[in-house]
Amino acid sequence: MSKEKFQRIKPHINVGTIGHVDHGKTTLTAAITTILAQKYGGNPRAFDQIDNAPEEKARGITINTSHVEYDTNKRHYAHVDCPGHADYVKNMITGAAQMDGAILVVAATDGPMPQTREHILLGRQVGVPYIVVFMNKCDMVDDEELLELVEIEIRELLSQYDFPGEEIPIIRGSALKALENDSIWTKKILDLSEALDSYIPEPKRLIDQPFLLPIEDVFSISGRGTVVTGRIESGTVKVGEEIEIVGIKKTVKTICTGVEMFRKLLDEGRAGENVGILLRGTKREDVERGQVLSKPGSIKPHTQFESEVYVLKKEEGGRHTPFFNGYKPQFYFRTTDVTGSIELPKGMEMVMPGDNVKMVMNDTSWYMVRSIPKVMGFVGGTSDKPAPISDKEVESIIKRLQKIGNKPRPKTLFEPGELVRVKDGPFSDFNGVVEEVDYEKNRLKVSVSIFGRATPVELDFSQLEKN
């Protein structure tokens, strides 16, 4: 039986669910596909069809990103369900990097939680431009004032990360009750779809640019060959065209012998679409996640480049300690992560949280730099092509950099838990343990041992030496 062809009748938009583990992202995804399929047609997806890997079923959480589709009154949506668990943040980054907008799911029973905050931060850093909020599990909260307090907390958290918290639509609902076909709660799913249509604008696609697709997944189809999946960042790809597989391994050429989207055939794939591409004569082991498909000769891989980095401060979800030349964090590029080494400019010994630093990039990627388990910062390309960052975010960064200025750096650095000796002041010659470090004020909180009792005191860097 031949597959049906995909009909481009409505604008195509990429969205996804983000938020804390167990707040109901996958349940909401199932509810959206079910309710909208009843109204506009399509294929509903049950909860266990979305979390379909054995480990996901066993643990009851989403680990990998899952893709579904649905139609609203005005648009066709590709929807990625992102994992909320902190251990699977690289999969969340992969999913969020593909989005034109995100649905932030927050359980009304809990309010914003640690991964809520981290997902908002990561969404901002990988360029998610718009967020719509679904306050889930509202059927379990009887107190209207409590719901209002949770909503206020969500708006404040979004504003903290430079999203327009006061303007963002917040839909109060219950995904589980909607799946049970409770009319009060099914209407909330329709309200959510209307909010997506009205609040997230149709993005301008880079159709006229050379073809580029970061590979998210690779698998084999018996009798047909190797298929790679991902979101086309720019350009178009037609069946029969020659393309290159670039990055990680040696660059090789292949032929596109088929393009599909949600198991429907396409004559060509276009920028913004999540597609599967069948490759001629390519073995499964010859291609991997993190590589890219591109127009032949249009890009060149690099392993060394110069870039500009803003290092997030502790209150922004980043570090509270500096790092030095040769530091080796994880770099997140599109759909992969690699360990890299940082070479600081000549004469610079270390980088402090809140610093903006030039480092040794001829590439246009915006990518996350993550120091497990904390986000360290974000990096911008320096080519002629525009980087995916909003004017509002640029203004925010500039204000932070102007505020930082050329602050003096302490000669000696301290870490929490480190043994120190007080060399000046009323506690001179006493030993202690560093509890907290404030590099902006050059002060520490130290637990000083006085006659066998630990006494917390605040001291300047100059008053201490390593013990």
C-alpha cells in the first residue's frame, strides 16, 4: 500500500512541551492530539504511544524527545515532547532548539520547580522565541487564590529570564481530565490551541539559503536503506538531489532518495519542517546524530574557532566559581554535545561569573556551553550571518556588560569546602572552612573554629590564605 502525500494547506509551525519532570508534559501532548483530532481530524496519540521506549515505560518518564503532529483552525503543528528530568538535559536542548515556540507545563499542585527554571533558561539560550503556559492539574486545586499565586509566580519567573511574563497567555487546565473527555477541561485544550495560533507568529523561513539539516536520529528501514531525521534549518531538499554528510567524520556525498514528514511523502523538504530523509548507499554506521546534511560545498567543519562568551552568574543558573585556561566543558551544537578545551586571550588568567570574554569561531552556530550539572553560558558566532537572538536579549546583555566593566580579579581563589586560615583582623590565626564565595564583592562566608565551635563570619579575600 503506497503512502499518502503530505498536503501543504496550512502554515507549518514547530512547538513543544517543556517543564519539570512529572508535571504532565506527555499527558498534555496526548490530550492535544486527541482533542484536536476530534475537531480538525488527524491521528490521536495515546500517552503510551508517546513514551514508547522500554526505559520510558518502566520509569514512567520521558527520556528521548518524541514528535507528534496535529492541526488547529489555522495551522499544522509539529510538536516535540521534551524530557523534564535533569539527567536528560541534552535531549531537552535538542528538542528546544527546533521550536518556533514552547508550551511550558507547570503543575498547579507544585508551582515552578527546579527543571521549570532550567528549561526556561535553556529555552532562552537556545533561542526559543515565544512561550505559552499551560497550568496543569488545576482540577486538584480547589483554592482560587492558590491558583492565582502560582500564576503570579510563573509570570515573575518568566520575566526574570527576559520573557514578557505579564503578556504571556496562561491557560489553566487538566490534561488528564481532558483525556477523560470532561467537557470543562477539553475546552481548555482548545483554548490552548487558540493561544498558540494567536500568540506565536508565523516565523520567516530561510528558504533562499543553502540546504542545512542537523541530524537528530538515524535508523534503518528494511529493504529501503538508511533514514536520518531532523528539522531543516535552511533551504530545501528535493528527491534525487546530491547532498553532503558533514561533521564528526570525513565529509561524504550521498543522494536523497526520499523525503517524508509524519509518514507522508514529500516532493521536497523545506526550511522549518521536521523530516525524514532516505539516503542512497549509506550504511547505518556511516552517519550519526550530531552530523549535518547540507548542500555540497556550502559548509566546512571546524574544530577550532574564536567566539564571544557571556558566563552566567549563579543567580542566572550558572557558576559561582571562576574557570581557568584549559577548562574543558561540554559544548552543545544543535543536536550533539562534545567536550572542548577553552583557550583564554593572552594575559587573561581566569574568567569570572558575569564576565563577557572573547575566546579562540568561524562558524555561525549559537550553542550552549554546559558545565555539568550547571549551565555555564552561551556563545555567539561572529560571521556575517545574523545570529538567532532577539533585540531585547541583546539590550539585556549589553546592560549587564556595561554594569560589569573591568572589575579587579582577586589574586587567590577559594572554593566552598576549602580549608583556610585567617591572617588579618579579629579572627587572625584561626582556621576555618569556606562556606560561600562572592566574587563580585570579593568576600567569603567562612565557618571559623573558635575553641572547638564553628562560628560563621564574613571576611574579605585579603584576610585569608589557603591552609
